[in-house]
Amino acid sequence: MEKKKNILIVMLSFVAMAFSAWNVLWRSYTSKCFAEIVKNNPDSVQISDKIYDLTPNNKSMDSCTAGVIFPKYLNFTGNYCISGTTYTNTDDSEYFQNYGVILSIRPHLFKEMDFQIQIQDYTENDIKFYIFDTNRNLEVVENYGLDPQEILNNSEVKTLVNEAINVANIYFPAD
């Protein structure tokens, strides 16, 4: 009986240490990758429990919005998001811009950031979505739908993607 009790104590101690180590790692991740960014942007506005708008005073038809989405407790899935604004007329029948661009950046503690670009094409009657992962040089790593090469060569899309990258360089540190 004593031996079983000792084994149980050792197992519970191991679980408690592993849980504590995971907590420390998660706290380091959220502090380094998210809390620091919000702290360095005093104009940021908390939208919800885990989402912050870093550009609340910069809302115009030409600007991008930057935000931080904190990871849930003990998860490592938070990201930075930069999106170009898409406007429609009052009855939503026509878009004022032909394309919408969203750049998602997922920071990591021990490796380079992951980048994902989502492009909405409003030039046709139905909306086309392009979603793909890229590296830091905007070379496509993985494609999740329509071929991104055609849309990335469009000059309007290039301008929107470059604007999103410029906003990302302002608000989010490089690895």
C-alpha cells in the first residue's frame, strides 16, 4: 500500500510540475508576443476580452486596421491581424474597392512568425476568396483554395498587400 501511495505522489508531482512549466511558457509567450505590443501602443482599445484594436484613431478608406488577438489560456494560437477596410454603398449593392486584404501573423517563441494572406475579390458578381500561407518574403508556402499567383500579380492587390506589410512593420516586431 505504501508503494502505491509513493507512486501516486510521484505521478501527481510530475503532473503538477508539467502544468506549472506549461503555465510559465504560456505566460512568457503572451507577455513577449502580445502584452508588450499592447503596452507599447497606448492608444489601443480593448474590443473584447482577448482582442485589441491598435489603430482606433486611424479609420479611413485608405487605411489598414491593426489588431492583436490574444491566445486563450494555455493555448498558443494568438495572432496579429492587419486588414484593409472594405466599404460598400448604403444598400450593400456595390463595393467601393475591388479587393479586401487581411494579413494574419502568428508569432512564436522559438521559431519565425507564420504569415497568412486572405484576399477577397469583389470584381465579379460572386466574391472569390484566396487564402494562402507565405513566408516573410511573400512567397507562397501553402495554398488553401484558388491559385494565388494570379491575384498576387494584380497591381491593386500588390498595393494593398504592401500597405498591410508596412502597417505590420510599424506595429509588430520582427523575430
